[in-house]
Amino acid sequence: MTSQPDSSRSRALFLTPETPRPGTGGGGLRSASLLEYLRTKYDVQVASFTVPYHSKHLAARVWRNGWRLLKGVPPLVDRFAGFEDQLALSGRYKVAVIEHFWCAPYADAIRPHCDVLVLDLHNIESELAATHARATSGLEAVVHRRFAEAYAALERKWIPKFDVVLATSDEDARRVEHRNVVVYPNALPVLDAPNVAEENCIVFSGNLEYHPNIEAVRWFRSSIWPALRERNDGLTWDLVGRNPEAIEAIVKGDPRIRVIGPVEDAVAAIASARMVVVPLLSGSGTRFKILEAWAARRAVVSTTIGSEGLGARDGQHLMLADTAPEFAEAVQKLLDDPARGREIGDAGRGLYLDRYTWPAAWKRLESAGI
């Protein structure tokens, strides 16, 4: 489906596999930021896809992904392939942007219609799959290593076809082999810090069916939460985000773990907690959950990989910990010293306002001539 602009301004095409708006997850937030910028300069045609329904039942997923594994085609590349007839391209575009590496193969269809072709890498997919393989074991690790290799081969094939590549951070930019990589950071609109009552809880937020988040919840539940639960009467752990059914089996049986699910305003929900925990063991790109915590003026305890790419200083903008005992101790220190937590939350909000609002991020695009 497409939306057709009508004006004398230069035209841009924006191809996205997901809804580009806040409230739809990190991918939707990044796409919304870039789309809003393009609309300040161009008349933008938004193109997306109507994809066939597929079952999320375990047997169906095993069958689909087993076949993809044999073919060496990563799941999301396969899921969004073959919809060229839905693009409805018309005329010529000064700039065409393709969101997500999964849609990079549409470069061949779009290239004849544009002057500048841009690929926006929300993650480096080969790195995302490789870190997940290292963080898991057994068959799951084997599968993700296979998909990491497949992504790496596809990245070598498709990325050179673009004139400009956008990456979320300096770290991800260094992982891209291309002559013109622009760091365009993940960012949020300029938000006031919510004025809400603080509850005796810590919070984890995100799309709860995203495999790095599932892995993080499992690790925190088994290796970190028991010590915190024992030492802090009445403390609860809240899980906020879409698709809560994906983690219910991991956290069931503990009444002090509250599965909140999706909320209309994630920043306000985060602001009601004493702090945010980001126990990620794999990933790529940068984490909106940390940006939202900073916007809410809340302290963050994260693994190193969870905070990668944000330029945050340990002990100033957040606390870093990479083993379960260290993570539990960092959380406990902030629970015992609320003033220190407020100090870190204030510093995080300052970094968000300086680097990670939409207007701050848009300066990178302006400098790149996009």
C-alpha cells in the first residue's frame, strides 16, 4: 500500500516493512524519526507491504525456520521478499530510503527511479545473529550462527548497491563495508520528564518477543532477580512491552513479577519505577529502552552490550555490569542510595537532550546532505 503526496517540492520514497510511528517498538520509532525529517524537505511517498498471515504456533515456526535454515535465507529476509508489485512506483524521486536490511533486495526495483538510494540499518543483522549465537547454546546457537553467516554474505552483496548507508552508532558504522556510512542515531521526540508517583519497582521494557529481550528476561529471572527479591521486601519487577505472552512461561509463579504488557506511554510507565534494568546479552544497534529511561530521568543498570553505541559513561550516565553478581550489586546500590539514582537519572536525561532527540539526530542528516 502507498500514500501519494502531491506538491511541487522534490519527491522522496520511503520504503518500510513496519508502521513508522511511536508506540510500535524501536523499529517504528526510528522509522518515524527519519520519516518526519524527510517530510520537512520533500514530498514523501510511503510504501509498505501487505504480507500474508503466518501462524506463530511452535510447529509452524519450526517448519518455516527449518526450511529457511536449509536454504540459508534469514527469516525476515524471506518474510519480506517478493512484493515488488506492491510498490506502485511513480515518476522519479530525489531520494529513496529503504528501512531495515531485510528490504535491501528492493534496491534493484527502486534504483532506476531515484537519484540517491539510502539504506537505513536499524541493526547490523549479521552481528545481531552472531551475538545471539554466542549468548546461547545447543541447537539455538547453531541456528543463529548459520543465519549470521547468511546475513554476512547478503550484506556483502546488497550494501554496495546503495549510495548512502545509515548506521545507529560509530560501533555499527565500523562494521559496515561502504564508502559512505552516516551515523544517524536512534532518538526520541523532545519529551518532558513525566511527573508521576514512584513505585517500589524496577522495570524492563521492550518488545517481549524479540529474542535478545527474551534472553535478557530469562537471565535476569534466573540469575539476578532472586537475590534482589530476597534483600528487598515488597520490591516488584515490571515487564512492559508488546507480546507479553512470549515471556510469561519464564516469569510465571512469582507474584512480585508483574507482566504489564503494552502501554500507551512507555516513558511515563518507566518514570514510575525506581530504575530500569537492561540485562541484554546480545544485540546490535542502540537501545530505545535506555533512551526512554533517560527521557524519564531514571537510572539505568545495563550490560556493556546493552549500552553499546550510546557513548554513556559508567557511573555517570548509567551503571554497567556484565556478570549476574555484579548486576545484582549495582541494582542494590541504587536501591540503597536513592540520591545516587537520581543523580545518574539526571545525567542520563542530560545526554538524551544533548544527543538523542529528533532535532539533534536530524543534524547528522543535514550534514550528510540527505
